[in-house]
Amino acid sequence: MSIIKYFKANPVLQTDIGAFEFECDLGQGGNANVLKFNRGEKPYAIKFIPHGDDSKLRRFRDEFFCAAQIPTHKNIVITYHFDKTTIEGSDYSLIVMKFYDSTLHKIGHIANDSPEEQTAKGGRLLQQLMAGLHHLHTHNIIHRDIKPQNIFYDAEAESFVIGDLGIAHFKTDEFAKEALTKPSERLANYLFSAPEQVDSKENITAAADIYSLAQVIQWFFTGKTIRGLGRPQFSINAQGKLLSILDSFAEKALKHNPSARFQSIDEIQQFIKDKTKPPKKDPWIKLHDFDDVIRRSFPKIRKTVVTTDHAEILAFLTQFQKDCEKNDFWYVMADGGDNNFSGLEHLDAQKWLMNDETEISVSKLLVHRDNGYLYKNFFILLLEPEAPFAWSDFEGNLIERPSTDGWESDFSILMDGKLYIDPDEIGNGYYRVNNETYKVEYDRFKGRYRYLLPNAVMVVPVQTASAVMTDKSPTSDFINASIQAQDLPLEDLKQYLDATRSYHSTEITQYN
């Protein structure tokens, strides 16, 4: 009688840790039968191997006891208990394991999925398998049988798990082992195993697992493994950068010569990190773009331009927004406050929204251009004082608000792009209208600032002195001098340039 028929007729398995109730057959696992049992409401997978073949039995014991000597990991199968039982006069050893919902083999490949789905699924699979292999290799275990049938899926954790350490190589001076795999034994699945596992003369290293990992990824994307030349690329019809990186990984990891592959999981991770890192941008690109905007807007500029012409100001700021990247610039206020400059939105006439939150009224534009040192270029916007916000209730009726006498700035909430309301009305994340309470939807409620006194903002390229200096006083002193003069006073300009000369980043000064 087969073990499956036996448990169908006799569904209770008694072990040293209690009784388990048979539910169904899960299939073969190497030379073992894997069956699903329940204990209470929790399912388990139990792996049985008959006694008789001593070498297989020793490997079966090693699968449990060697793995039990290392810490658990979310991407390595969890085993709970080793036991023995007798069924119909035959002895069996068994391992009680966590029950996993499926295997990668049953889930199948993604060859027919869209490039977007392939990118997401393939990238996730590779990262999780690398995490599991890194854990094994760190503890001097080489799996030697990575294939879809030995990769389980944990639906609850939404992660793939490496299982079946039956033929793994455990470093003998660290693990007490029973089985010694003979050089002539070819135990792994040929389709996924490294060439050196077929050639018994080769020493098996972590590179063998990396080869098998790449075969799994190749199969996952294309539905087929590959031997020799002519590997089908799985990013050929996709523009996604990650697919191309995964393709490059497979190309190297599937090299026939072990020394030509990645030698460790750390090396693969560094490879992916280097490939995904955006190329370093030439810092002079932003300087030339900025200089081009200045020259295009003011063709006759020699050193400075001062203008109150709103059409000129609009044209300059519009061209600046169009040709210059926001993250390439920095702003400094008259009081020394500074941050990344995230742009300007034209609201009406001379009114603008700066950095998505501050309403400003631009009265004058001051531009400085240095023909020989482009990193010294900047512009200053002189700002007129704004009126305090007029607050309304939620229905648009104006309400009385506290006096703003003596305030330098004001803050309000703009509701639905129309009404300014008291920030305290939504301060706790809810607001009330006609005795009904509503949760604040922050896409409807935007914070807004205004300057109630004359002010100015200087905009400079990042990596230039005013952006990188911790001490902002030379910059703020010059901005305040410009507010006072309503101009770029030459003596103050010289002092500012002298004070900041040595603070520009070497990334932009080394080529000048």
C-alpha cells in the first residue's frame, strides 16, 4: 500500500509533538513524498522518506539538522520537527515543515505578461531569491539545486522561499554531517544546474547557485532555460531600464566558466545598484542653461540688468522655468532662510506662487551675469509687501480675523483654490460645516504664505557659494542692500562676490 493510500484510510499521524490529520498529497520532493496535514486549524507540509537507501536517508537528515543550525530567514523554508514513524511495517523518517501555498513551478513563467508586469514580478523574484541565497552562502551553505520546484510561495508574506536542502553542500568543519556526496553523483536538475555540477571534476562554489538562479530568472521570463549561445533576451521589446539590467545580470551569471560569473550575491547587488544609479550630471549643464536664459532674455547684458517692466520679468521667469531644472537651483531670502528652489507659477499680473506655497508680488528683477565665471550668475526678485489674507468661512462669507500688526509674514489655508480660511479650522485633520464633520482632503486644502514687509529672494545654481555656505550672512547682507537701493549696488556687489569667492564647489570651479 502506498503512503498516500495509507493516510487516506488512516488519516491521523502520531508524532513526538502530537497528532496531525491528513488532508491531501502535495507531490514528490526529490525521493520523498510531501503530504499536507493539519494540526488544529493550522496546515503543515510533512515530508516522508522510506528507510532503505542509506545515502538518501543521510541527506534527508542533513536537510533538517544542518539547516537547523543557522538562523531562520523569511526567504528560506521553515522546518519545525524531525521524527520517525512506521507505516504498514515500513520505517520512514519525516520532516514537519511550514505549509506554503504554491511553488514557482506551479505558478509558471511570465513570458506572456506585459513588460510592466514582467519588470515588477521579475525584479521582486530576483531580490527575494538573492536574499535567501545570501543567507545560505553567508552561513557557508551552497544549495546546489535551485529550480522552480524548490522555490515555494508564501502568499501571506507575498514572498518566495527557497526549500529542499537535501543535496546542499554544508562546510564540513562547521556542520556535523552524515552524508558525503560522492564526486560521481549528479544530483541536481540538469536544466537548471551549473555546468560544473555535471562535470564532476569541478569544485562547486557559490557561483553554481548563481548560475541556477539566473536559469530560474531566464525561465521565469521566457518559459525556457538556455544552454550555450543564443540566449533569448527578455528585454528586447521593452524600454524599461530594470528589464535591461535583469537581462545583463542573466547574461553574465549564465557564463559557462564559473570564474566569468558573479562570484557572490553581494557582487550582484552592487552590479544592480551601479546600473540603477542615475548617471552623474555634468554640473556645468545647469550653468550654461542658466546663462543662455539670461543672454536670450537680455541680449545686451554686460554685467547687470535691472528692470521693472512686467513683460520683461514675465518673459525671463517663463524662459527660466522652461529651460532650467528646478532641482538645479537654490533660493536665499533676505533673512538668510534658504532651501531648494522648486519653481514659480504665474498667478496674475506681477503675482507669482513660489515653491508651491508662497504668494509673492514681484516689483523688480535684478540680474547679474559674469561672462568669465558662469557659476557667479544669479538673479534677485524684489518683492512688494502683501496684504494680510482675508479669511472666509466654508461658505465664502468673510469673517473677522486677528490683527496682523507687527507681523513679517502671514499664513492661511487656500480651500479649493478659491477661499482663504483660518488654519485652525482644519488643524486637527477634520472640519465642520453645518454641524457635519468631514475629514480633511489635503489636495483641497493648501497652505499659503505671504510677506507683509518688503522682501527679496535670490536664486542661484546649486553648488555655488550662496547655496553651499553655512553662513548666509554675506548673501543676506547683499540682498538687504539691494532692497534698500532697489538696485544692485556695485560696492555691495563687489563685497558679496569677494566674500563668497572661495566657497563655490570644486565640482564647478575645477574646470574654470
